[in-house]
Amino acid sequence: MPVIQQGTASLRKAKKTTVKTCLDNPFDIQWKTIDGDSMHFILQTLEERIKQIGLKKVEAPRKKKRSSTKKQTERKCDAKCDASSELPTEEETEGNRQAPGWTDISIRRQLAIGVNEVTKALEKNELLLLLVCKSAKPAMITSHLIQLSASQDTPAGQLPRLSETIAPLLGLTSVLALGFKRQSDKFTDVIEAIIPKIPALEVPWFQYRRERKSQKHNSKYVSITKTNCGEQLPHRMERI
């Protein structure tokens, strides 16, 4: 056997394999497809309302660092230019710009924008309607919203080109989820017009729970009356 001299080599311990336990869902739950006419109607309705109210996020302008060569050329130009043709100062241009932030914070509070904000609003049962963009990748980013919407009986649907249509109007780079809160007076008629276009979500365990509730509700009252032969015929309502 080869002898390993002391200090020339070291024994390496084998790395422990990490095991992560996760639960698998036997149900394949997916968003319901919205037909083409309803899709165009929803996108057009949202676009018109957002343009009408003028809600938009204004970003603060970033100041760029000027290089030494640009400073020298600007100084030469300033020396040659007449005093009458002076350009407006930075303070004057900044005064004409809109302040950074949302144009109307009260209207912004009527919406839940983004997956995280929509998830929190659904957990608190604050939404009347939820729209999700189909272009979200991977799909699991928005797949949990199906069960969450079904648990709160909130109408929810998936739309292609939602982010492409709505994000530029709001001054954002992307909008993967858009929720309308209960206190949304600026979008009341829009919500009422869109909800009939959204197909109902099918989540098996919530669907079974609704069926059980309806069966219990229907079986609370029965009609009982007796004839001369002892038979029972429906006559009046009594609680079981």
C-alpha cells in the first residue's frame, strides 16, 4: 500500500446530499381561455378608462455625469454664444416637469398592481376582479392566483397582451397582474362590464364545497302532511 506522508494530503469529507420535500398536486389546474371578442373588449375598455383618468407613474429623471471633454466643448460654446440666446437653466426645466410618483394616489389605491400586491389583496379578500397577463414566465408566477381567487369567489381571468397594453399607459415596464379593489369608484362600470366576459374558474375542492353548501341549503326545508291512508304528501314547510 502506498504510504501518504503526513502534511502532503488531506482527507475530504463527502458532501451530504440535500433533500427537499414538496407536495405534488394531483389536479392540473389552469386558467380558462377567454374568447377573442371578449379579450379585445376587455383590453379596449381598460385602455380607454386609464387614458380617461390619466393615471400614470412619473419616474424621477436620472442625472448623467458629464465627461471632461463635454465640459470643455460646452465652455467654448458658451463663450461664442450671445447673451440673448441663453438656454434655460436646469432649475427652470425641472420646475416644468411633473413631480415623480403617481399622478393621482387616490386612484392608485383602488388598484392592486403586480403579483405580490395582488396576492396580498386576495388574501385579505379586497378584490372584485383580477386580470393576469398570459406572457408571465414561468407560468407558476401566476398559477397560485387561480386557487386563491377561487377561495375568495373573485372573478379572475388570463389575458394575452395585458402587460403590453396596460404597462405603457401606467408608466411601468410590465404589469403581470392587475386587481380592482372593492372601493374602486373610478372603475365600477368597467368592472361590471368585464366580469360577464370572464369564465368561471374550476377548482375541484372548492367546486365540491359549493355543491355541498347548495345541497344543505335545499334540504333545510321539506313538505310533510298526512292523508287518511297514512301517506305523506307535500303540504307545508317545516325545518328538519
